[in-house]
Amino acid sequence: MATVRLTMAQALVRYLAAQYTVVDGQEVPLFGGGFAIFGHGSVSCFSEPLQAIQASIPTYRGQNEQSMALAAIAYAKAMRRQRMMFALSSIGPGATNMITAAAVAHVNRLPVLLMSGDTFVHRLPDPVLQQMESFHSPSITVNDAFKPVTRYWDRIVHPSQLVQSLPQAIATLLDPADCGPVFLGLPQDIQAQAHDYPEVFFETQIRAPRRPHPDPAEIRAAVSAIRAAKRPMIVSGGGVHYALAEATLAAFAERHGVPVAETIAGRAALPHNHRMNVGPLGGLGFASANEMAAEADVVIAIGTRLQDFTTGSWSVFRNPDVKLVTINAARFDATKHRAIPVVADARAALDVLDEALEGWQAPAEWSATAGRRYAAYHDVMEARIRPGNDVPVTYAQVVGAVNRSAQPGDAVLTAAGGLPGELGMNWKSVGAGKHSSGQVDIEFGFSCMGYEVAGGWGNKMAYPGQETYVMVGDGSYLLMNSDILSSVMTGHKLIVTICDNGGFAVIDRLQRATGNDSFNNLLADCRSVQQVKVDFAAHARAMGAHAEKLESIADLDAALARARAADRTTVLVIDVDTYGWTPNEAWWDVGVPEVSEKQSVLDAAARWDIGRKHQRRGV
């Protein structure tokens, strides 16, 4: 067998460069690029082979290891898991900075390849710079901390191990059931070691995500439950996007008259004016979707893990006899909650179900009820987002302005805090254009503050021809903003709207709702010797962006038009009403003290107990 002598680092990069996939009929590299912050644990061995493949797989310099990995995650989401990116750090703090990003990818079932330098296997220079020594196990390094938050983890302690490990890593990244972050620990001495690798190992491979088809017995059980339903509804999750099943879902719902609600990750599976759409479900949802859920007798959950915000902490499904049919590529997610599972790709399962349900439709009055409720709530939403003259403006009005500016094919992103609810409950997805149906990215799986700007950078890399709108609060912006600079440097223009509410206002909202006083969330309520009003526009300009401070929605509408015409990232700052939230449409469970010196806390505990009476038991 012919061999080629390469260092481990050279072989790893060459293997990644040989992986291809097919997107829209075109063969393209599986890895759309990568990010690196070099250090002594990666620069000497990886800079040369990465530089050599810049034409096909560019490497971008990050400003923070966490944010560059978050950008890679947003890229994978925008590409519907068909393509992905890698993130490479040095050892020590560079590696641990990526652990939060790994958790984001794990929770959201998104592929990203994370690689970090590691300590010397031969241990001769121990302890090396940035090494954290374990007193009881010398083989442990900080890279072991990635194990709980990755789907595949390996430390390469001999160059030959790549031949076994890399195919498993790529298979994990592409598998719809196991999809999630992969981590490779790369010891400094092993990176530099040469090995005679089989030449066939580096042959071009065309990769594609697996599309598992459903088991006939599971389909029969699901069909039996659905045919008996009088009030069925569909809950569309992120798996619908990843299976490229939006059109299939729309056709299925229309043909069988089944109303469709969306999860946070599944937002924009249907355009807002689709006749079977009843809006987002749960705490960040529409009253129309929650009212349908309260009466539904069969819920068909597609590509969702049904987290607590989607289910109102399992209080929205109030029919005591409700049956749950779960369609999911992951067995782990499909078999939760006493469900009738269908372990399969969403599109493949819907195709089979559609055929098996030929001639069956939900009762017409049920579908009509869904339409009436959605129309009524849609009118409420329209009133919220309508421009007004109030100062400060509401979050909903800001969302409305961004929505008016966005065109078919554009993307909008937010994460954590209060904006996921504001965007989720007030955004109208047009559903026209090649990619628009999947371009509402609300990172609320891990609710990661700091995802917004970094995620916008990665999203823009996926579709550079679109506009990418980033909506971020002042607190999250202060946490992580340096990829404003990254986007300017690399030419990936963003339109960033900062909603300044004076601190962590959404947690202050919860704090007060649970009977507590405002404390340590709003800047005005924090321990300080001086109050500071941050000039976010000046800060953004210092990183090379255009920036404006705005006073009204009319100002914002005009500024968004200028931002679309601008040649680089534009940051628009507007003060919003700290207490001007869109009301939550479902209950959500949090721990409220049973004992307190404050009557307001005890009153809140009593209110929460009322909500718990509606929770589905035994899930």
C-alpha cells in the first residue's frame, strides 16, 4: 500500500480538506472554513498546513475562543447541518474558553469540530506553560472537561490514531441522531511527529447526512393514534429545518388539515400567513398555539426535544387523555415523555405518514378554530409592533422595525435574555426566498449570552449575499462584542441593533415576578460608586463599524435603510422601555421559596403552585 509521510497535524488538515458534500447540487468542501487563535500549543504545527489550504478552506482569526466557536455553530445552523466549520485553540485557557460553546452545540444538536493543543505525552517538560496538573491522575488535562459537553471526544496520543479517529469524528458530525460537537485533544509533541499514512486515507470523499427511514411498526402505531384524533396538532422543531422538510411539512399540514405550532428552534418553518400556522408554542409563544395545545388530543412533535419553554414546563397540554407522537432522528429524543416514537428523519417520516394517512383529515371545525384563533392573536401582535411616538420604545416595536427592513432571504439572530421572546412572539416570517424559512436563529437551547454578534458573523459566512440582522441587549453585548471587529476585518457585514434597557432587565422582571426586590440586575440596582451610561455607538465605531444612536422608531426605520446600503457592519443603538415587555402567553416553572420573610415572595409561591396543577405528570 502506497504511503505518504506527514506529521500528525499535516495529516489531520489534509484529511479535513478531502471531505466534500453536496449542497444545492454542487460539490463543496464539507468544512466551509475554520477559526483559530494560535498559541504555543498549536501555532508551530498547524499554521503551515492550514495556510496551505486557504483557497478551499479559509481560516479566520478569532478574537475570543468562545466566540469563534459560537460563530462556527451559527454557520452550521444556517447551513442546516449540511456544512460545518472547525475551531482550533491552544492549550489551557484557550481550550476552556470553548467549553461553553461546546455546550451550546450539544444542546442544539449542531455540528462543530473543536480542536485544542494538549500537554506533552512524553511529559519531559512537565509542567508546561498553561498546564493544569491533576494531583491524582497525571493523564488528566483541562481538555477532559470537554467530555460532558461533546458527542465524540478523543486525545490523539500517537499519529496513527488519526486513521481510526477522524472517520468516527466526521460520522458523528454528520449523523442526525448523534449530531453535536466533536473534540480532539492534540498533544504538542504528537502534532509534530511524522507517520507513514496510507495515501487512500486522503482520497476525496463525498459526505452526506444520513436520512433514516421509519420502522413500519412505529408508523402503524403513529397512524393508529392520528386517525383516531379529533383535535390533532403538529409541533414543528429545529429538526424540520435540518431535514430540509419545510415544504413537506406545509404540504402534509394542508392535505390533512392539521394546525402547526412552532418551537423556538423551529421558528419560521412556515410563513406567518400560512393557513395552517397557529404560531409559536409555549412561554414565548402565541395564545392561539397555546389554546390549541390545551385542547389537543394528539400532538405530533417533529424534530424537537420539547424543552420547558416550548411546553410551558409541561403545562400547555392540558387534555388528560392527550397522546404524544414524536418524530425524531434521535432515539433519545423520540422516546421521551411516554410518547409513541417514530425514530426517523423528519422529511422521510412525513412522506411515509402522508401516504399511510391517505384520505384522512382532521375535523374541519378544528382547523377553522385554529384559523380564527391565529387571526385574532395576529391582530394583537400587529398592534404591538406598530410604530408609535412613545419614548423609550418597546422591544416589540424594535422587532417590527427590523422586520420591515428585512427582505426575503435575510436572516435575523438573537439569544438569551428577553429578546428571544420578543423576536419569537413578534417576528413575521415571510417564507419567500431560497433560505428565508430557516433564517430565524434564536439561540435559546442553552440560552447563551454572547452568541448574538458571534453568531451573526458565522451566519453571514454561510450566506454572504444576504443581510444578517443581529438583535442584542446591552448586557449580552457587554459580555461579548469583539466580533464586530471580526466582521469588519473579514468583510462579513452585519446590521446590529442594540436594545439598551439598562442592565439584565429580563431577569429583573423574573426577580420581581417571584416577589423579590430589584437587586443586582439593572445597573441602577447594582453595587456601584458611580453610574455609567455606556456609549455603545462610540464603542462600535472604535472597532471600525458604522454606528448611530437613535431616539425613536422613525429614526430606527431610516437608520436601517442606511444600514442596508452601507459598505460594512452597522451598529444601531436605541433605548428601550425596561419594563415594556411582550406578555408571556404560558406559565413557566421556576423555584420560588416556600419560606420567606416577605409576603410578596409567599404570594408568588402561591401563584406558582396554581400553575403546577396543570403540569403533565409522569413525563
